[in-house]
Amino acid sequence: MASSHSSSPVPQGSSSDVFFKKEVDPTKHIRPVQSLPDVCPKEPTGDSNSLCVAPSLVTDQHRWTIYHSKVNLPAALNDPRLAKRESDFFTKTWGLDFVDTEVIPSFYLPQISKEHFTVYQQEISQREKIHERCKKICPPKDTFDRTLLHTRDKSRTDLEQVPKIFMKPDFALDDSLTFNSVLPWSHFNTAGGKGNRDAASSKLLQEKLSHYLDIVEVNIAHQISLRSEAFFHAMTSQHELQDYLKKTSQAVKMLRDKIAQIDKVMCEGSLHILRLALTRNNCVKVYNKLKLMATVHQTQPTVQVLLSTSEFVGALDLIATTQEVLQQELQGIHSFRHLGSQLCELEKLIDKMMIAEFSTYSHSDLNRPLEDDCQILEEERLVSLVFGLLKQRKLNFLEIYSEEMIITAKNIIKQCVINKVSQIEDIDTDVVLKLADQMRMLNFLQWFDLLKDIFSKFTIFLQRVKATLNIIHSVVLSVLDKNQRTRELEEISQQKNAAKDNSLDTEVAYLIHEGMFISDAFSESELTPIAIDTTSQRNASPNSEPCSSDSVSEPECTTDSSSSKEQTSSSVTPGAVDIMVNEDMKLTDLELGKLANNVQELLYSASDICHDRAVKFLMSRAKDGFLEKLNSTEFITLSRLMETFILETEQICGRKSMSLLGALQSQANKFVNRFHEERKTKLSLLLDNERWKQADVPAEFQDLVDSIADGKIALPEKKSGATEERKPAEVLIVEGQQYAVVGTVLLLIRIILEYCQCVDNIPSVTTDMLTRLSDLLKYFNSRSCQLVLGAGALQVVGLKTITTKNLALSSRCLQLIVHYIPVIRAHFEARLQPKQYSMLRHFDHITKDYHDHIAEISSKLVAIMDSLFDKLLSKYEVKAPVPSACFRNICKQMAKMHEAIFDLLPEEQTQMLFLRINASYKLHLKKQLSHLNVINDGGPQNGLVTADVAFYTGNLQALKGLKDLDLNMAEIWEQKR
């Protein structure tokens, strides 16, 4: 009956089948009834899920699995790791630290998510929709409903007769209240002669309880009858399961016999061969270890030999290699227990020897004669010392070199002074004992030669320092480069290892997918890296000699120390010195980079030291005011020498030192102040004695102006013969224009050129000279304004009056200075830094002030004529004779004005000035005619005024240069109403 059931989970198969599996039709989506678990799991096949669900009797027969566990349920549920249970076995044995730990999820159990039920939900959802639709369309029959309802109502009615107290989950007769409710004491009370009635009550209670029992038994029997098929099905499955177990045990026995035969035939011999090979390898390792011990035993004598030849790097490398071998390969060997401490003491001794050796080398290198052409002293020795110091992290050797540089710079100046003073016979060294006092007795030329000698010696000194520091810098960079290349190789090897691991994982997954066992896949994959490592080791050391004639392979003779030695690479310094750069320099990239920067900073420090000593030498000579008393030529010569030395040191060291430049700037500022005060005083004296009359222009000043016209601002060389033959000119010709000037302006132009030439000779004073020149030009403008427009020349010089000729001459002089301001501005702009261009605004302000001054002079000339017109035209009467005396007088004054300014001002300015004067004249005439009520009506008065105006116009246009002047006298008439 059970076997014919459609939902039976028992698989059907023939007796010849080794593996039993029910074939399921994939087209029928029928959910089978849940059956009992199969205690005999299937053999592993190509299905990966079967490997994860149940154990294999073949691969797991010697391995403990969860199916071997034998423990009762209460013991499994109790957690022995809780700290509060102090009396159990675990806390007594392992202590209170035996606490809960996080349970790592098993990788054999798959992670179940909602996606695993997606297919099932899609299949059931469609069926559920169909089922619900069928329920709505085809309701159940009435007879079935009526019978079902009748059965349910009857069973419900019977069960309702049973009191609710019997249905409670906590029903227990041990409880007094429950017991009293079920068996009331009133039914058992026999006192009072009521025995018959109590007996009847007890009998009735017994029948009632029996009735309740019958009801419950009937309902239980009904429920069992409904599930009878399932019980019979389970019993039938149990018999068939016993048959399956018997067949499976027979198959397992046969499989185990086959495996035992395979193990005996194929495995035992191979394993014996592997054991012999392993024994032979161990013997080779022992031989290599003894050979390594013999080599280590010779370390101390070898180090002594290397130190005797100053091979510090080789000795340190040997010590480091020996220490590494002692810690890694010979650790625990009793005979070498004191060798490590002895090597450490020897290493400390080498550190002290290298510091002393470097100090001696620095002194020898820096104090040898400067006339020697060799820039680097014993380059190989220097490179070896630097490598040794870097290896031992003795990075303070640069401080030793810096201190030696300071001492050497002092000695250079002292020796130069002694040599120079000894050559001068006028200096008695017995009387003047101090070297500084002897040096102050030198004149400028002698002292200048001494300074030049010091600068030349300092230049050679800096070149030697640079050559030495370049060697040190190259050594540091070679170590840094080696570190970076080593790091890159390590990253590449890590990437290769990661790729190898990924390929191994992929291979294992593929083998599992093809149906092979996991143990087989790993046993095969473990052989591959061994072969690869062996091949790589052979390729890495193809020229290495075997340790013995009977060795198995060359890599087996290679130790860790020898492999570390092979990883060292040679570094060639600029001096062609080949030094082995070892990996154990123990310096990080940051430390090496900082050390390289310190080497460069030491070169800058050498330049600063030379400049500081030169500044002290200058200050010692400047104590008696010697430098401030120098004339322009001497100071310019000194300045050029100092600037040349500053430029040479900047080219050698790569950075400009500021101490000597600051001292030069300080002296230059003092020179500029004295230079400016001398010329400002000279200009002030010239202005105070100037009578503001036109002066003749000597030929040398005309040549001076012509040299500026060529685009060069410089004082021309004097030509003695030619200058005496040439006569002075009346005016100064500048770019085709004539300038009538006073003598002060000619000297001012020469002073301006002296400022510009000083800037060319001493570029460091450009900004100061610009400020001082601006001050000088402002002073000339303001002072000339006070003397001419302010009439200060009347008291200073003793002039009787300030004439129009004085005003016109002053205006023309100002115009000449304004003409040269753009040229001066361009000269300074070419010598300023871009960030200093803001200082050029001084020239813009000066130009504006000069133009305002020129405009004030023009306004003053117009104002003079305006007051004259007001005075004369206010008395004008329209009457005969014609022309009137008023107009005759006006034309006379206009002719005087024209005569005074025409030869001084250019024609265009003269015309513009007379146009302004004519406008003032028309304004006053129009005002007077309006006062006299004379209008343009063609009457007699109109004719008289017209005749006077025509006389004025004719006379004015007859003047030189005013012929084409548009006077437009029609505006003087009031229009007739």
C-alpha cells in the first residue's frame, strides 16, 4: 500500500545499483511529503551539493565527524563557558577567563537568503491563484458541507461537555484548588447518616468522569483513523529502509577492500622513497650548517684584517651578516653564545673609529693649500667613510664638517691679512701688535687688493666644499635609490604571489566542479609551488657552487645569509667608485631625503660662513669711517667687486647669501645719502643765486643732451680739444626743439644723469636712488615756484620785479625737465624688479606737479593781461579819434608781451596763450560796451567801435607767429532786440 502511494519518498531501483536515487520528473511540480532523514548518505559524485550535505564513507572513514558525537541533550544545551557557573569542570580547570567567544559561522553550511525561495514562490503563486479562482467558481457540495458540519458540530458538542479545567495546559491534581474542583469533599462526607446519598453521589461522579474519558478517547480514535494511512506508510518505509541499509553496508565493505589493496600496491613504496629523500635532505642541511658555523668562526679575524686597511663598510657588512646568521640560522648554538655581544662591542668601536677618521679627513681636506688644483682629497676614502656612517646611522658627521668649515674660513682671512701686511714696509709690526690695527693702516688700493685676494680664496674654498658635498650627496641618493628599487621589487613579488594564490583557488574550484575530491585537488596543488620555488632558486643562482659533491641540488646549499648577500647591488658614484649598497642601511626614505637636504643646506651654510666672515672684515675696516669717505669711483669699484663675489658664490652654491649683500646695501645707503645731500645742497645754492635770465649753452651740455637722444643715459667723455674751439649756443636743442633755459637747469640735467649713472654702476641702490631723485625733482619744482611765482627771488637775489620774461623762461625750463621724465622713468623701470614697479608712481606725481606749475605760469601771464584790460577798458569811451588812445595802449602792451615770450616759448604755446588773452580782452570789451549801451545797430557808435576793433585785430595779427590766429571778434556785440 505504501509503495503504491504517489507521495512515497522511498526510491525504487534494481538490486544491481550501487547508488540509490529516485528519478524525479522535472515537469511535475509536486511537493513531496517530508520523509524521514536518510542515515546512509550517498557516495560523493560530481554534484557539489552532495559533498556539502552529508559525509563520505570513503574519505571520512578515518576522520571524526559530528555523527561520532555521543552526548545527551541536557549536556549539549548547557554552556560550560559561563563565568557564573564556577563549580563546573571548565571554570575549575581553565579559570574565570573561560568566557563566551564568538562562534565562527561554518563554511560547510550555505547562507540561505530569500533568493533561494524565489523559484518556489513563483511556482506556488500561480497555483495559489488558480486554487482561489476555483474555490470561487466551484463551491463544495451541500451534502459534503452538511456532513462535515454535522461531524464537526457533534464533536464540538461532545467536547463542550468536558469541563474546561481538564483542557488547561497547567492541569495538575497536585494543586489543592484543582483537586477540590475535580473531587469535591462534599461527595465523601459520611457524617450525619447520609451514607446512602453520598455513595450515590460518588458513583455519579465516577460515571461522569468515565463519560468524559469516553468522549476524549472517541475523539482521539477519530483523529487516529483520519491519519491511519500515514502510520502504515511509515511502518512500510521502515522495512524498506532496512533492506537499503543491508545493501549499502555490503557496498561499503567491498569499497574498503579495494582501497586497502590500492594503498598496499601504490602508496607504501612511494612513501618509503619520500622518507629516504627527506632523510638525505636533512643530512645535507646538517652538513651546510656545520660549514656555515666554520665560516662564522672566522668572522673576528676577518674583521680585524679589514679594519687594518680602513675597510669600514666591509667590516660592518660582515658583522651585520654574521649577526643575522646567528639570530636566524645558528640560534641556540652554545658555542656561539658570546659571539653576538663581542660583535656588538666591535661595532661600537668601529663607530668611534669612523667618526675620528671623518674628522681627520675634514681637517685635511679643508686646510690643505688653496693653490692645489685637486678639488677632492682621496675620494674613495670619503665614499667609504660616508657609507659606513650611513650604515651605522651616524648622521651627525655633517656637523663635524660644518665646524671645520668655520675654522677654515677664519684662518683664510687671517692668513691673507698676514701675507698682505708683511709685504708693506711702512707698517711696523713691532709697534702695532694687533692684526686688525695693522690692516687699518692700509690705504684704499692696498686694502682693495687684500679684499680681492680674500674673495678669490673664498671662491676656491667654496668650490672644494661643493665638490666634497656632491660626493656625499651622491652617496645618500644612491642609498635612497636602492631602497626605492628594493621596495618596488617587493611589491612586484607580492603581486606575483597574490596572482599565484588566485590561480590556485581557481584550479581547486574547477577540479571540484569536475567531480574530483577536495583532498585530491590540494594534494596536486601542493606539489606545484615546490617545483616552482626549486626552479626559481636554480635560476636565481645559476653560478653558485654546490656545497659538496654529493649534494642533491644547488639551492639546498644556499642559506638565508647568502641569499641576502646576493640581493645587494653595486652603486657607482660620480667619482667612479664602486661600492656595495646593502639593504640593511636601516635608514628610511624620509631620513635619507632629510639628510640629502641637510647636505644641500650645508653648502648654503658654507656660503653664509664666507659672507659672514667677509662682513666682519668690512666692519673692522669701517670703524674709523673709512668706507664712508670713499669717493664715487672708489665706492663703485668696491661695490662691483662685492657684487661679483656675491654672484660667484651664488653660482657655486645655488643660493644668494644675504649677509654681505646686506652690508653692501647698508654702505650703499650711506653713500646714497651723502651723494644726494651733496647734490641737493649744490642745487639749492644754484637756485638761490639764479637771476632767471636766459643763459648760453656750452658745447659740453649740448653733447650731454645729444647723448641722451641716442637712447643712452650716461655722462659722455670730455673732449678737451674740440670743446675749446666750439662756442656756446643761445638755446639748447633737444630733438629738433629749441629750449631757452637758465644755467641752473643745465646743471640739474647733469645731476640727473649722475643719478642714472650711479644706478648703472650700483644696481643695489636703484630704489634708493629713485626715491632721492624724486625728492630732488620735487625740490626743484617747489623751490622754483617759490622764487618765480611766489616772487621769492626779489628778496633772495635782489630782483626788482618778476617780469613776463622770467615767467616764460621758468615755464620753458620746467617743460625741459618734463620732457626728460619719461626717459628717466624708462631707465629706472628697466632696472627694477616687477614687484618694485609701484615705485614708478613717483614720476607720475612729479609729472602732474610740473604740469600744474606750468599751467599756473600760463594763468599768471593771462592774469597780468587781464588786469591790464580791466584797467584800460574800464575808461574806454566811444568817440573820435579812431583808433582811440585806449586801443593804442592795449596794442602796445600786447606787442610787449609778444616780444617778451615769443623767443622763449614755441609758436604753438604762444598762439594758445594769446587766444586765452584775446578771450579775456573780448570779455572786458563786451562788458564795457554793454555798460555804455552800444549795440550792433549800424549807427555811428557802432562804426567807431568797429574801427577800434579792426585796429586791434590788425595789430595783433601783424605780430610774428600770430598771422593765422582766429580772433573772432563778433562775440563782443550784444544782439539787437
